[in-house]
Amino acid sequence: MLDILDKFEEKLTELDRALADPANLADHKKLAALNRERSHTVDVLEVGRRYRTIVKGIDEAREILRAGEDEELVGMAEEQLAEYESQIEEVEREFKLILLPRDPTDDKAAVVEIRAGTGGDEAGLFAGDIYRMYQRYADIKGWKLEILNSSPAEVGGFKEITFSLSGDNAYGTMKYESGVHRVQRVPATETQGRIHTSAATVAVFPEAEEVDIEISEKDLRIDVYRSTGPGGQSVNTTDSAVRITYIPTGLVVTCQDEKSQHKNKAKALKVLRARLFDQAIAEQQKKMTDQRRNMVSTGDRSAKIRTYNFPQGRVTDHRIGLTLYRLEDILAGNVDPLVEPLQEHDQEERLKMQAERSAS
């Protein structure tokens, strides 16, 4: 592991050299990628250097104990050895975790789709609550949110809404949100105070660039029509809405939020590309048993992943058995207390699989 640390020391030097290269300074995408890689390298080195200090301290203390020439030195070495040995296991584990291969899609923007599920009007209202939760979460994380398509429900909330989140580790954070989110509460329309259960489905895809997914025009059927939702007179009286059908699979994407047909088409293609990219990743994962076993979620969109219980003020994530009695705080956008344990669980599972592979 110390040899690995030496390689990361060299890597930091190379990255600093690349970041100082005027050619890279002019290329914003490459510059951003280099900065992300440097940030990760610095994180690895921070843990790795701590590990190296402890290993060196243990070796030095044991050497003093073996010599046993000076009682005062032996006493100090015993104390030092006890302190370092109490730390070594945890720091070694932390070092192994941070060395796990990173998912290359984690740094991509995320495309998020929220759809009202079972529960009628209440499901649409809950879909709106989930959207606002992520909207506030994006503000906290410093991400940029762009609505790609929406279909408001008549009583409030949404039948469905699709949006993108751009920023540091957006997909790597949001990918754990895919699945069925269930709510238990007394709806505003309930006259007898009975608790109802409703649901909204959330699907999160990594946003794909043209270099990730090439789409041929001959594989697309593009229809334009008049928007049916709110948005002003020009939206409802011109053929600005766009429906794109990907002929090879029959996948359909619509967008009608913009007054411009051109903008709606661009947004619809963004969603289509993200969905196709997600499918391509899913197909790769099916071929790789280890990756399937390492996933926190099954990837099944119908899997119930979380319950928001209003009477008890609690949120339960069923994948890891986590229950938090801070519902209002989470709906206000403080989603990290749910996401971070899921990330840690995922890392632990990957670390176990890596150990099993090494043992075999």
C-alpha cells in the first residue's frame, strides 16, 4: 500500500504540471477534469500520508523495544506503539476505501425524473414535495438545476417532472435516489383524518454527452404539436412541443416547457441521450456479476426504497434499515444524512467484494 502512495505522490506532481500547461488552461473541459482528478488525488494522499506516518511510527517503536537499552525510551515507545496500534486498523480501512476504483459516471450531471405513482391527487402533491426537496438540496450543494420537462397536476404538484442537476459529483450523489418513494400522511382533502399511503417514483440517469452516446437522425421520429399545459398564449397556439421517438427501442421523450421548438428539441434530446446512456450502463452491469452485487439498490425502479411518515416525523430508507426522526429537515433539502450512509454502505460492500476476490 505504501508503494501505491508513492505512485499518487508522483501523480500529484504530474497533475500540477498539466494544470500549469497553457494548452490545458485554454480547454475548460480538460481543466475541470484535471482539477477533479487532482482533488481526488489530494484526498488519497491525505489519508495515505497518515497511514504511512502510523506504519513508520509502529516500526520505530518496535525497534526501540527490541533494543531495550534505555528504560525511559522503552516506556515512551510502549505508549507510542499502543497509540499507533489503536489507530492503524481504522486508517488502513479508510485508505483502502479511498483507493477503490471510482465510478467514471459519478462526476457527470444527473438527469432526474419524478413521476406521481399510486395515490391519485395526493401522489401528485408528494411528487411536488420530492421535487422541492431536491431543489433545496441542489441549492445547498451549489448545483445548477434546469427543468427539462414538466406536467403539473391540477390540484398542485406534478404528474411528472424531469430536470438536470449539474455540479460536483451530482450523479454520484443522486444515483442512490432511484426507486419508489412512499409517503404516509393525512391528505388535505381527507375529512376523517385517516392516514393515506401514496407514492412517487424517482429515476436518476447520468447525463450523456454526444461523445458518450451517438444518436443517428435516421433512428429518430420527431413530432411537433401544440403544448397543452400552462405557459402563456404563444406556447398553447404554436407547434412548439416536441415528441421524439427512438425507433430502435420505441423509447419516447417529450418536452413542451419552452416556447421555442428548437429549445424543446434540444432538451428532449438531452433526456433521450441520458436514458440511452443509462440503459447502456445497465447492460454492462448485467454482464458483470461483481458490480451487480455491489450496488446498494437493485436498480429495479419498482423497488420501494424509502418511506416518509408524517405522523411520526420519520424517514426510513429500507435498503440499509436507516430511520431518522427529522422529516422536516430532510424535506427542507438536508438529504445528506440519508445519502452519506448509503454511499458508505456501497463502499463497504465493494471493499468486501475486493477482499473476497483477493482471497480467491
